Amino acid sequence: MRIWQELQKALQILKQDGVVGIPTETVYGLAASIKSDAAIRRIFEIKERPFFDPLIVHIGRAKQAEEIALEWSKTEAQLAQIFWPGPLTIVTAKKPDINSVITAGLESVGIRMPSHPFALRLLREFKIPLAAPSANKFGRTSPTTEDHVRSEFPDLDLFVLSGGKTNVGIESTVIQVVESANQILIRILRPGMITKSNLRAALETFGKKKIEFEELPSAASPGHLENHYQPAIPLIISSRSISSESASQIEKKFSLPSRSRFSELVLNSDPLIAARDLYSQMRLLSKSGISWMYVRKSSDRQGELWTSIWNRLDRASSLRLE
């Protein structure tokens, strides 16, 4: 009964041009109707987000992509059929009536269908797609629980649809499909838990076109800035354990007291678990009373899934020690 009541409250807020916090399988988001210019602008205000960073449009049914995209290609539709609902965002040319604030003035738009059952139910009940970035201040660590959202905006009367801890834990893979007569080029604009291998395996079932990939951070994707996802205290990436000399160097760089307390951010050996727990661990350490944290970039934490995790850590870090 509780979730039904919460869904009805979220629907009412959205219908009144409001903003709500919603769970997805990746991270919690701040959601607004794509038809409400006031609510979309309110998202940017709440997050203190610059208008050059686009929002992803979330849909509840695959056919809604055709209502948003200028042309929804067969390849895009096939990828959506395989990976939606799920953590894959497809960037494509937008229809002229899609609010340019959502797309940061670009002629492209990112579309995805989340798999979290509460988000999906909300989208299908509301019937209008929702623009939704992560529910945190711009550039800061993304939230993976409803409590993270509330602690991020303690003075804001924000309704958050409770959905427990997210099970993916980092943001969606963002891709763009560029197709010619003989080739399908997939531009990976932001890596995620849907990997190049996953995409290649799916594409190879479609036909005989040559499949190429290109890793290309782009303004068409959120999270493309060099510094993003940053915790409240400095995060250091190191290829080794921290020596007293390294600690002293870090303290001087960040104007910290001598012999300040610090701790290691320990990543689980399973990348799926490491991704799921990453932001929660960063938030927990930030509030533990230490002055800074570090994570070791070890040789046993490599591979496609780890690439996505290190992408987030690289952008969240304040210093890298080789």
C-alpha cells in the first residue's frame, strides 16, 4: 500500500509541474516532465547544474523513443529491444519540439528506459517521458539510496520515491549509433555496465555489417567533464600503498593538517559489486571524520567492467599518484 500511495503522490507532483526524486537501477534521479519547462529549469536550479550539460530522457515504453527521436533507426530499435529496460542510453537526433533546455541546445537527445520497477511503473502511469539527471549537486557523488538524496538537499522539501539501494550503482552506458551502407559505428560517449562486448554480441545478431567502436567523450552525454562525481573530501588514486612521504605531499597540496587521518577506499574484487557499492563507500568515508581517502589502481582490477568504474573514479579524484 505504501508504494502505491507514494506513486500517486509522485504522479500528482509531476502533473503540477513539480520535481520528484526517483530510484533507477543505476542511481537516484531528479525527475520532471519533458512537457514542463518550469520543472526542467527547476532541476537545473536545484542541482546548480550549468545549462550546457544535457539531461537524459527516461521513457516507460519503447515506442515513446519514436516520439522523441527525429528518426529512430532499425539498429537503435534493435539495441533497445535487447537492452531495455536497462542501463543503456542511446543518443540520437531529436524532434524539433523537444525542449532545448533538456538537450543543452544540442540537436541530439539521450533516451533510456530504466529497469527499476518503481521508476518504470511511474513512467507508465504518467505516460509522459521524464527528464532526469542524478539527484545530487552538480559534479558531486551520485546518490544510490533515498537517504543520499535527502542528505544532499537537507533544506529542500523534495519528495523522493523510495526504492531501496540501486543494484547497478553507476550511471548508464551512453552510446551513439552512426550507420552507413556497410558499417555500424558505435560511439561510446560514457562507459557503463553494458560493455563493448555486450554491444558487439548484440549487433552481430542483426546482420553482416562491419561493426566498429569509438570511445568518444562528448558534450552530448552527461558526465563528460574531467571533474565529476567528486566526494566531499579529496580522493587520491595511487598505484601503490600510501607512504608517509606521499601522505605529506597530499597534505601540503590540499592544505591539510600534518598527519591528518585518511583511509583506503577498498574495491570488491567483483566489478558488479564494486560498482554497486562505489558511491555509497565514497559517501560513507567522506562522513567518517577522515581528511582524505585513496584508492589503489591495481593490476587485478582491469577489464571492460572495471573500465567503467575507473572512469568514475578518475573523474571523482583530486590527485593521481603514479
